Amino acid sequence: FAIMHPEILPAMQAFMLGTTSFAGWSACQLMSVVLITCCLVAWSLSKALDALTLGELTAISLGMRLNFARGILIVVLALATGAAVSQVGLIAFVGLAAPHLARSLIKVVHRTLLIYSTLIGGILLLGADILARALIAPQELPVGLLTAILGGSYLLWLMHAGQNRAK
């Protein structure tokens, strides 16, 4: 398809590598509404998430409706991910690295973990975007490429550190 329509190649590349360059105020408004909605819903289900850390049987014995909570959380995650990807493309590893960084800073109580993960994810993306624009200025690296390199390295380091602690 790209061979027949070469004019769409820059847009396809921007989507596949992720960039914040094309996100305007309307995209920010859309993502803000989705973010606030999804955070409020996930925050209201934080007790179910806390109960799940104790195990599925324990959560059920505490009276948690796990199937309902899982269904709602899947919808919330799909909505948040879809809104973000539709506006800035594929920016990898921010959503994976941010919760791990947050867990290293605070206790694992999902009510606060959700807030810290959201803030750290935003800070990580902002930092990566600034770095992507500054590294080879006046050109710009795709921010998704930079987050994949940095986030992937961080997660590999976490896995390696976890294996060393287990020995």
C-alpha cells in the first residue's frame, strides 16, 4: 500500500515509531478526558486490585466480584491504550516501566500506585520527548524509539536484578 501511495509514508512512519509532534490541543483534550475517566474508574476498583495481590481465592473470600472488576479494568485499559495510540502512535514501554518505578518508590497500595504510575508515566514521556528533540537537533528522533531503548533496557535490568535476588 505504501508503494502505491508514497505520500502516506511519513505518517505511517510517525505512527509506527511514535511521535508527539502531531498532537495538537484537540488531541490533548481528548486524551485528558479519557485519562481522567479511566483513572477514576481504575481508582474506584483499587480495593479489588489490592485484594487480588493476596491471591484469587482470598479476594473472593473477601467478597470481591473479580469477574466484574476484571471486565471493567479490561475495558478501561483498552480505552486508555486506544486513545493514546490513536493520537501519538506506538510509544512503547512507558506503560510497563512507570508502574515498576512507582512500586520502587512507594508501598504497593493500588490507590496511590495508580496515581504515582500515571504521574511517572507522564514524566517519563515528557523526558523522552525532550531528549528525542535535543539529541540530534534540529532533527527529531522518534520518541517511541527512544522509549523502547530506555524502557526495554530498564525492564531487562529489572529482570536481571530479580534473578540475582532469587539466587
